Amino acid sequence: MTVSGVSTFSMTMNDLIYSSFQLAEIISSTDILDAADYAVAKSALNMMVKALQSRGYGIWLNQLVTLPMAKDKRSYLLGPTGDHCSANMGETAIATAASLGDSSIEVDSITGVASGQNIGIELDDGTMQWTTVNGAPSGTTVTLTDVLTAASGVNRVVFFYANLIARPLEVLEARLADVNGIETPLLVVGRQEYMDLPLKSSIGKGNQVSYDAQMVNGVLYAWTVDNDLSDRIIMTIKRPVYDFVNSTDTPDFPVEWYEALEAGLAERLGHKFKVPAQKKAELMVLAKQRLDDADFYDREKTSIFFTANMNPR
């Protein structure tokens, strides 16, 4: 038996669109689609994948992100124009005390620090100053775009990252991590439970969060208000599925989902291009079958625990 040894099969957006037109029997294998047909299919494809994400599909969309604490802050904006939250957050510490007006800092390690990144420095006045890295670090020296607005002592925490996260669809789990890396689980509660709290400005180590997805940026409510700037919330979010923009874009889905995407798009194209009723019915059944098959794959492996009922009736 001879196998290829290759497992990198993929499809572009245009491949998927063309295949879906064929599956719906709108075109034959020798037909050529024009730009207008591709545009209609592209819109349908993007609407379909957004609908799939709204139904909770996409275990591969789970993303681990870090949110540093800010002084006296009850809520944080999570998204493209939100607060400092990233999937690639790095951390180091001040190695040599820095003074008010300094334009550079000495840190324990520059591993992962790069020019243009966002950088947050914990200051002695109890605030976090955010600026950007100005040029490539040298040795253990990091040059800042803006000078320090207050002194920063040895071992003060320094965070750095390149990009903000997209607006999360939901927060799946969260933990509070301290400067020593010790993590404490946080309860993820609903809006009503958070709103029922009598004093939302209570200061202390956090114990729960509540997330409101909103439109551009989601809102994460944190309680209690944690003023320890070396603390950060590490959480698993579900990020949005990426759009199809260019003809060569590949699906933001595992290859195991390609058949479901093809059949789902074919069903939608059947309505847009007036496919005969019998064929539309066949496509509807096929799309559901393939979606069910893909959904079976979209499962997290987890433990199941059984306990005895200590209070039988």
C-alpha cells in the first residue's frame, strides 16, 4: 500500500463556492462563474459562517487571552478598540529602578519584546502606564515612546503585547493569576447575578466576572475590584470566525467541516438561484446531515464524574 504521507488538503473561498454551485446543480463542471455570481455566493458564505458561530459551533475558536488589572476599574472593554487584552501577552519585571521622566527601562528579560508593541509599566503611584516600545530592545534595555509619568521600582510588573483581541462571543472560563503565577478560578456569572451585587466597587481579590458581548467591544464586569496591578485575568474566550475576504482565503474551519460548508452554501444558493423544489429539498436534507456529522467532531474531550446520591427519597 502506498500513501502520500501528506495531510494538508485545503480549499480556497473560490474553490468552495464553485464546488457548492456544482453540488446545487446550478452549473456543470465546464461552466465558468462570473464575478457577480461569486459576489452573491461570497455574501451567502459569510452570512452562513456567522450563523454557525451564533449557534455555538467552533471548539477551535476557543482562545486563551490575558487581561491585566487596572486601578479602580469595575469593567473592561474587550475587542478591537478596547482595553489591553491580548492572546499574546508577555510579562517581565523592572530590573533597575526607573525614575520619573525616564525614556527607557531595564527589565529582567527582553524575550518576546519587539519594536512597536504595546507595553504597560506598573508605577510606584499605583497606576499602570501604557505606551509602546520604541525600537528593538538592546541587552535588557527597552526604549519607550513616552517617558515615565512616575517612578517604577524593582520588581514592578511589565506587560507587553502586539495586538488586541477581537470582540469575544463569550467567556467560557476565567482565572485570576498573581505575580507568582498562582491561579485562582473565577466564577463566570450571568448579568442578573452581577447586577444583584450590592456594592460593585468593593475592593479585593476578584472572585467573579460577567460578560456582555455587545457590538464592537464586549464588556467584562469584574468583582471584586482588584487593585493589585501585578494580577491579571487569564480566560478562555470564543473568538469570532474569520471572514472570507479574498478569493484565496481558506476557511477558518478544520478540514473536517468542509463538506458541511459546501452543502450549507449549496442549500443557500439553491434559494438564491431558483433551483427546482425537489433539488432544494434534497440539499436541505444533505446540509443537515453534513452539519450533524461536523457537529459530532466539534466536541471537547472532558471528564465525567458520577457520585452517589447521599439523600435518596
